[in-house]
Amino acid sequence: MIIFLGMFSFFSKGQSELDIRFSEANAELNLRNMYQRIIWGMYSVNKYVFDQTKGAIKYTIRDNGNEVIAKPKILGTFNLDNKTFLWADKNPSIDAKLNDKVNSFRATLPKKYQRNKFKSNIDFNINLLSLFSYHLDANGLDMVRQNNTIIYFSLLEIQVIKDDKELLIIEPKNHVQVTQNQNLINLIKEFHQEKLEVNKIYNERKLESNEAFKEIENIHLKYWLNEDPYFFPALSWPCYFDEKSILDWKIFKIGDNRIFVMYTTDIGWKKQSYAYEIDIHAEGKKVIINQY
């Protein structure tokens, strides 16, 4: 299951040192997880097998059937019944080779979080996982649920395989370059606002569904260079692209020729990030070629 992070990348007055560290780590790991989504399709719908004996987690990618094998480091587990977090190196059921980085990380935290087990919640656990992954310079992070327990882990080296042949090895590090382009952000905001208006009118029952779909399709084609119907938007309410729900915007590059506009939303019951890929050679408003 992919983790969706919605922390701000800037610091507010009064934040504790730990809060600031969490903010930095969440912002960075949000980008790193997005990179994995773009490169090999890291989505929560992918089937996985967690093999402690082999020290690996294997994902089967839904869209193309590729296999992805990642080397994990387990941070800890969360018991959903009694709401306690247990560090991986204090859990006898976890293989020692998967928790060997935990002790040194735990020593960097306030004393109350250095106990073997402590009361916690899912949001705080994800903060810890982001910080742990940042500490390891990991490729990304993930979590899986087994019965009444959630297992939190970082992803180090990642191997992408197709038909038993290795396609790619992704070493653990940052693979994206954050840059600035307010014009692109403004363009996506404009695109979102036009879609929002159609969804709002449709939700107020002032527009029939066939008319609404036609209007939103026309808006889509105004901004998308890729006209594949696969990407045509659906009608939704509340809308994840409502500016009031967006926490953060970023522009980043992969290599020299791929640029993305990423935004993170909070629609009340979940936080999630999305990225548009922009054709760097396109002009005008019709520039979007993909969405992740």
C-alpha cells in the first residue's frame, strides 16, 4: 500500500524541533514515493508478498504485470486493538536483518519515544516512518496491514523485473530535482478551477450528467495534449482538485527532459498526492501528457 503524505513543506512558528524534522521528512518522502509511482507504478492496488526470510517485498504491478522486488527495513508495528507502537528491533517475530537500523534511529528521538512500546496513532506512525526513511536515505516508504497489525517499513534498493529479466535497479537516494515554475502551477490551478465549476453545478443538480460530462471533457481537452480518452475526468464531489483542499504544490524534474507539477490534497478522510507530467516542448495551455 502506498503511503500518501500531506505535510506542509514549510515550518510554522511554534513548531517543536521534532515537528520540523517530521515536516522536512514528509516533504522529501512524498517526492520519493511519487518518483516510484511514476517509474514503476507504486500503487495501493498492487499485489504484494512480504518475505521476511528472503528479506524482500515483491510487488506485482497491476497495469503491466512487472514484478518489483524491494529490500525493506522495518521500523515497527502498530496494534490496532490497543493502539500501541512496537519498535521492530524489540519485536521477536521480526527478522534481525530487517530491523538492524532501528536502534540508531530511535536514539535520535525524545526519550518518551525510545521506550520499547508506546501509545500512538497512525498519523504519528507515518511521521516516524518518514523520518526513519529520510534517516536511511531510502527510496520510499510503505505499510501493510496483517490482521489487527500495521507493519511500517522503508524501501531501500528496488529491482524492476519483466519476464524474469531485470529492467532496472533503483538505488536508495533522491532521484528528483525540485525546481520553480509558478506559471505551470497557475496553469494547473486554472484547469482545476474550471473543472471544479462544472462539478459544483452538477452537484447542485443544475446540470444533467451528459451535459456535465461533455463540458468537463471540453475543459480537459483544452489543457491536455494527450487526448487519450483513458485520462478523461470523472465527475466527483467533494473534488480533490478544489484549491481549498490542496495543502502543497511542487514542481520537480526527472532527468533533463521530464517535468511534473505535484499537489497534495486533504479531502477530510485521506491525504493524497497527484502529479501531472508536462510536455516541455508544448506551448500555450495544452501541455499535460500524463497524470500519476
